[in-house]
Amino acid sequence: MKKKITLLFISFFILASCSNDEDSSIIPVAPVAPTAIHAVLNEGSVDITWTGVEGAGITYNVYRNAVKINKAPLTEAKFTDVLKNTGSFVYTVTANLDGAESTKGVVSEKVILELPKTKTMQSIDIYYDTKYEYAYTYDTSNITKLVSLTIKETNTDLTYKKVTVTNTVVKYTYAGNLITKMSYYSVDDIPRSSVENVYNAQKKMIGRIVKRSDGSINYTVTYKYNEDGTITETNDARDSGVGIYTFGKGNLVKYSITTPMREDEYLAVSNYVFDTKNEPTLNILGFNFFVNNSKNNEISSSTVITLNGELSSTESSKSDNTYNENGYVLTTMKTLKVSSGETLQTRQTVITYY
């Protein structure tokens, strides 16, 4: 009897050992990969969402350009990537369960963040050669937030061969994602003037207050939003009239202004045509709330000026642009002509990006 009990115990031990070996050899099965991944640029961040994977205990990892960017496993099907650099980015997402990670899911849309670094604009007519050199500086904690803009203006009087140089620094004040003030200084920090921007609760710009160097008000501009989508601009400066902005597809396509000039009735109507490429300041925080902001680049314009109801003159312009691989304008050559066909001005612009 003792022998039978011993054999039974040995058999049970072997069976239990085999069972434990089999359990330890089970490999976790990876879940399916997430689908429908979307990435949307939102100021200095990218909002990423995807279709969640069904099942208990599922977590996610997010990859930017094949590099994992979340520090801890994600339990929700969303993630915000705060960008520290400009560039071109795509995102993929994996699902995880019990230590097993899925293959990478569908690749998101390409997200492109370009910010202007420098801009050179040179205008030449029969009297003057004026060159503007711009240098942009951004906040290190928010790459799209403009801290300051340095402007060097070199003006050459072609008749008298006289050259004057003016240096200006523009400093930007923000409230959230709105630019509330632009302060203009000489390079030695002596105040020159300032512009305070006023917004309503819907973040629409409703006015601008232009001040002198001593803080006194020079003039104010107000904006009224009309039911037909146009914006009426009034300016309390002397001899300033009423302007009307008309927009289409995110661009300023028409601007008309009536200006009191002595006893004359003056009207100027300008129409603009745009390309489908990206305007250089498109991603600068706060610029999209400016009234006259456009998201694309002007390629032609025409202006008709009437005086007392009679045609006074016409002007037209044409811009030839080149673009980088991400669809942002690199160079522009603009030619402005009057009704006689005479070239009034040429202007060349060159832009670099971070």
C-alpha cells in the first residue's frame, strides 16, 4: 500500500510540473493595430487621435517619425505632441496588452510646421531704392510664439545718392494666443510707438489703438463685422475714410476705401488673387486673428481709383513666386504698373525658414 501511495505522489508531482512548464511558455498575443489616425497642427502642438482598439487593459504608444514620444502608456485614444522644432512630421500608433505591442497602425497625415527666420524685401522705383531686412525671434517654450522682430530699413535716394538707415525692434505681448500689443523701439530700447489690439469675447479683433512714444493716443481704428461677412474699418485719424474688407477662402480678396480729400469724392477699390500655397507667417501664434490676415500668397491685384465718380487711375500688380518642398513661398518678384503701362515699382522678397 505504501508503494502505491508513493507512486501516486510522484505521478501527481510530474503532472503538476508539466502543467507549470506549459503555463510559463504561453506568449501574450499582441492586439490589432489602431486605425484612422489623424494629426492636426494646433498652434505649437499637434493633436493626435485614432480609433481605439476594443478590449480590457489596452494601452497605446505614439510614434513621431518612427520615434516613440509618450513617456507613459496611454489609456485614451488621443495625445498632444508639443513641438520643440519645426519640420515635417507623421505619426503612427501601436496598441499594447500584457506587454505585447501591435504593429504600427496607419500613418497619419503629414504635419508641417514652418516659421520664417529672415525676410528681405527690396522695393525700387524711379526715385528710391528701399530695402527691409527682417529677423524673427521666437519663445523657447512655445516655438510659434513670436517674441520680437528686428527690422533694418535702408533707404537710398536715387536722385541725390543719399542713404539713410533706420533700425527698429518690434516686441510682442500675448494674452493666451492673442497678440495684445506691439511695441516699437529703436535698437537701443528707446520707445517709438505702440499698437494695442482689442478683441471681443469671440477673439475677433474689434479695434487698434495706435500710441505715440510718450503713451498718448495718436489715432484709433475700429472694426465692425457685417452680416454679409465683410468687415468695415473706420479710422479717426485726420482725412481717413471708411474701408471695407471682403474675404474668400481665408484670403482678403477685396478692399475698398473712401477717403475725404478736400471737397472731392474719392474711392479706391482693390481686388486680389491668391495662390494655394502657404503664406510665410501662417503658423505664427496670433497672426490669424489679425483683420487683414491671409493664409495664401497674393499673385495679382488690380486697383481702380475714381474721383467725383470719374475714373482717375488704375494700378495692377503681378507676383511671380517660388516655393519650397513644403509649399511655403521662398521668393517673390512683384511688379506694380499704372494705367499707362509704365512700371511704377518692382519689389523682390526672399524668405528663409527655421
